[in-house]
Amino acid sequence: MPAIEIHGLTKHFGKTVALNGVNLKVPEGSIYGFIGPNGAGKSTTIRVLLGLLKKNAGEVKLLGGDPWRDNVELHRRLAYVPSDVQLWDNMTGGEIIDFLGRLRGSYSKERRAAFIERFDLDPTKKCKTYSKGNRQKVALISAFVSDVELLILDEPSTGLDPLMEGVFQQCLKEARDAGKTVLLSSHILSEVEAVCDQIGVIRAGKIIEEGSMEELKTLIHQQTPPTLEALFLNYYKRDAERGA
Amino acid sequence: MKQYFHGTLSLMGLYLRQNRIFTFVWLLLPGLWVTINTVSSLVLFPTQEALAEMGVSLIDPLTEAMHGPLLDVSVAGFVTWRTKVFLVLLGGIFSIVYMIRHTRLAEEQGKRELLGSNVTGSLAPLAAALVNMVIINALSAILAVLAMAALGLGFVGSLAHCLGFFAASCVVGILAGLVAQFFVSARAARGMSFGLFGLLFCLHILWNVSGRHNPLAYLNPMDWPLLINPFAEERFHLLLIPLALGATLAALSLHLMAWRDVSGGLVPQRRGRAFAKPGLRSLSALAWRRQKGLFLSWLCFYAVLSFMLGWASYLMVSAVSSAEALSELIARLGGMDRAFLTLFLYVFGLLISVYVMMSAGILREEEAAKGEIVLSMPVRRERLVLSHMVYIFGGSAAIMLMSGFCVGLGAVIGTGDDGALTRLFFKMAGMIPALWAIGGIALLLFGALPRWMTGISYGLLTLFVLMEIFWEQQQIPEVLYALSPFSWITPLKAVQPAAAPAVLCVAAVLLAGAGIALFQHRDAAV
């Protein structure tokens, strides 16, 4: 059974159509790379999955439940890292990691200590004084600390230095090896190429390509240079031409 | 020296381009207010006899507490006397909001960093905000002078009046710019500025009530429009005081700005706990973290203020009013000192409704800024609202009760009237349902129009206060006035409906319930 299954998802804000019939399937135990240009609908899709936004039409199944109706039950089984992490100014990173872990209900001191060490975070600093990368680390640690089935990560590694990027990718792989599912929205295509098993490309509120990394590999090799980035840019070009 | 201020002119232009509606209202409101007052005075007092009669009726301790003595019995004298307090409050509030926005708030949002990395001097952001604030105040004063002169009130007196509130507004704004240097958060800086402004206002009232002239009044901006004596042998040389005071405070704030780091305060940030306290595990605990600063500062502020008010009421015990219009009210409220306290407690009730809106504003802020994190946790949406409702409803009630208790305590000590404690405590308690109705309105807006909530809620509060003023002048019907929660508790009504608390509580429950239900079914507005 797929961890996430979406059929014909539509969402509009007033007259603006943000999602125009999204179809997407995230297999259980995989790392799914969710890519697309700015404003394509990645964050909107994710917010529907989290029950923050109400869909206008379509079918959405998350861990076998309805993300709007069963949100409390489902949120116990997932952890989320937003793209623009805003934290409580007068709380320290350590306090926030503890608080969010307790609220989610799955949390262990050992995992907390391990991840704080791996991400090299000073947990005694007030969030106001953290840099963007450090705020991102707080959110990432709080997500990895919880023992959940699904991680939803919206551009989680922006602001991380190359060393931390490596740690982050390692953590993702470990999560998959432990049987967890990851939905990773990202602009860093080298990261997607390195860790993802499945890829979905969204543009203007529609999925324009979906498939496993294995399938894409042959396509990637036909590009010059043979990278996911080149393939990705080609998709855009083709789609834009089709639109015109 | 010059390089510190490089780019000030460009920044002034940039600031003026922002928040144009805010600036527009700030520019026009003072002129509009004196115009409305002048026209209505001309209609109310068409003859010299009518004016003289009014002059007698205004020698009244209650009115003098607010406005000070009437200096000149004429339409011009009356208008300047009636409008000055409001004009200073208006100019001061706008100046504070403006200064904090372009200093501490801009810094908090990282705008100053962006500007500072460009070719601007390190003091330019503060200097530009200061100069703009003074210019806008000056323009609004000029418009008010022109309006008054055009209505035939006499140029020199009008000039003195407007210079008075201009100087006061500017110095309050400069003070806010100074306060902004001390606090790392814009909220704290704004709160402190308003607190200081409120303190100046209370001192002004206290000195008016005591009837003696206090030499310290020369240092209080609230008193300048009175001390400059508009239309009664104007004393323009008094303006040297605001000039010197303003220059000193501005120089001090620039000096501190140059001294400290960008986004730093004067007090360095301390390290915090590496582990959360065991109690920090629920939304209620989080709400306490978010709300406690606002709640405790309001609680303490009103405790002290109420005690001072209660104690000062002894000054009114032997005061006699000669105003016929008020005599019935005073008799009904049980004497001048009781009337004084009743009216002021009512004003406290109106002011504490601002706390209700601010507290509800924190809930909205939690949704807007942290909604993605909080609402993706296994929590029900209504739990988030309930955790903050404790402060919106319970917190406001606690502040009211504390205020009632302290005013009573002060009155017992000041006047020796033993019954004052219970009487005043229950008087304050009786007003709580009206604040709850206001809280209900805030929650309904939170559910229905989250992105517009802050603007509309403060707009509604202003509207309710204006309705009160118009109702007093019998310009709006009773039915319309009944829409304001305050109409159910105002001491100006001879008979308060017995059902008032029940009606207000039911309204609060319905409004809050509707707000929560709407929140449960709408998109999260992050």
C-alpha cells in the first residue's frame, strides 16, 4: 500500500488555481523527490497532505487516512519540516526540540542527544539568535528525533552547509533503511539524485513526470551533461513549448 | 560624522512610500478633529450668553481632571481646551507606532540589515525615522492651524495650540525611538513606549485633580498644550523646553544606536536552557510562554495605576460640582469621589479591552508564523484556540479583578471608607462580561477573516468608543448604541439593564463558538 496516494487533487485560492488535478503516489519505504519550479504547487500539495488546507476536489489518502478528517491521528505518525522555519524567539533550540517531541508523543532522550551531536547544534541559544541554517537544523532534529512512519520535508536543507548537507542525506538514508517513508521537496537536484528512489515533477499545479529513479537513470544518461538537472531543465522547456 | 548619516534622505523617501493610509490618517485626523469640534461649538453656543453659561458649567472637578482648567471663555478657548488631550494622545500614538515600526520592527524583520549592507550610514535609519516623524507631525499641525484659522478662531492662538500638541507628539515619538534602542523585540519596545505614555497621561490627570500647579508639569508633554496658554496670553517661549528635551533624547538615542550592534539590545542575550522544563509538553504550556509577558505586564501596570487612582480619590471627597448637567449623574453615583472613581474605572474597562485584542492577536500570530509547525502536530485545532482563550477571557478578567481590588484598597487607605473595597471590586467585576463580548468578536474575526483580524478588531474598538461619544451627544439612536458591548455597562446610563451580564455572556459564547467552528473548517492562514 502506498504511503501517500493523490488523485485529481484540485485547490484554488479565489480565482487562482494552485493545484489543477495532481496525481501522485509515494510507495511505502521510499524516498520520494518532489521537484518543480517556484510557485508550481509543491508547498500547497504538502499543506493539503498535512490538513492545513482543505482540498476543493480529488482524492487524498495519507497513511490510509483522510488528512483533513483524521489529522490528529495521522500527525502522530508523521513529522514535518517547513521550508521557512519560524520558531519561538524566546525559546532555545533545545526547548523547542523537547517540546515538539513531547507534543508528537514519540521521543527519546538518546535519539535527541545523538542528532544534536550529528547536526552540531548548540541547544542553549535562543531561537532569535539562530541563523537560517541553524533554525533549519532545529526543525530537522525535532523531526528525526521522533520515531514516525512518514517524514514530510519541504525544502529542508536550504541554508545548511555542505558538511551538514552530507549528514542530512545520511539521516535520510538511515530513515529509509529503518522502513520509513520520506516525501522530500527540494530544489537541490544533486541531493534528490543522491538519495531519492522515486521522483515526481510538478509544474503549474500538475504532475508532468513521475517515476522511479531507475527509470529516470536511462533518461538522465541521454542528457548533456548527464545530470538530473539537465533533464529537469529539459522538462521545463518541453512543457513551456507545449503550453505555448 | 557625515558618513554616519549617509543616505538619510533616500531612507526618508523609502519610509514615506510605506503605509500611506496610516500616514494619510495621521496627517488629516488632527485637523478634522478641531474642525468637527469648532463647528459643533459654533452651533451649540451661538451667543456670548450661551458661552458664559457653558463656562460656568465647566468649572467642574470631573471635567477638569481630564482637561485641566478652561483658560478662556470663547469658542476658540473651548475648542482648544476640549481637543488638546485627544490631539496629544492621537499624535503620540501615531508617533510611537511609526518610530517602533521603522526602528526596532525593521531591525527584527532583518530590513535594517539589508539597508545597512547597502550604502547607508549606520545612523541613517533612526535619523530618517525621526525626521519623518517630526515632518508628518508638523504637516498635520499646519493643517490643523489652517483649519482653525479658516474657521475664524484667530491665528496666534491656533498656532500656539497646534505647536503645543506638535511638540508633545514629537517628544513622545523621540522617546519611543530611544526606548527602541533598549529592547530586542519590537513588541516589548512598543509596550514600554505605550506604558510610559500612559504614565505621563496619568500624572497629567493626577496633577489636574490635585489642583495645585506642579513644576514637574513643565516636563510632561501632556501638559504642554495647556501650559502654552492658547488664546490666553500665549507663552511661546515654553517651546524651548520640548526643543531642549527632544534634542537631548534624540541625541541620546542616536548615541546608543551607534554604540550597540545591529539587532542587539543594550542588554546582551543570555544563553538559555538546553533542555525544556518537564512541564513544557502541551499547547497550554506553550500559550503561557507566549502570553505571560503581556498578561503580567498589564496586570502589574493596572494594579499600580488602580491603587494610585483609588488613593487619589480622597482629593475629590470635598469637591463640589457646579455643573448642572453632571449633578444628577453625581448624585446617582453617590457623590463626587464615587462618581470620579466610577467614571475612571469605566475608562479602565475600555482600556483593558485593548488587552483582549492584543491577547487574541497573539493567537493569530501563532497561527500565521508557527501554524505550519503547530498544526502539523497531533493536536486538535480547537485546542490551540482554547489554550489562548484562557488569557483572552481569563486573563482580562484577572486584570479587571486585580484593578478593582487595588482601586478599592487605595480608596480605603485614601478616604477611610471601609465599604469601598467590596463596592469597587464588584463594580469592576460587573464590567467583565463586556470585555468577554469583545473577546468573542475577536475570535469570530479569527475564524472568519484571519488576515484582516488585527485591523478590523482595532477599528471596531475605535468605533465602539466613537459610538459612546456620539451617543452622549445624542447623535445616534439607543438601538444602534446597543450594538457596542460598552453600552451595556456604561455608568452614564441612568438604569443599566439587569440582564446585561447575561446578554453579554451569551453573546460572548455565541461569537467565540462561531469563531472556533469557522477556524475548524477553514484553510490555515499561514
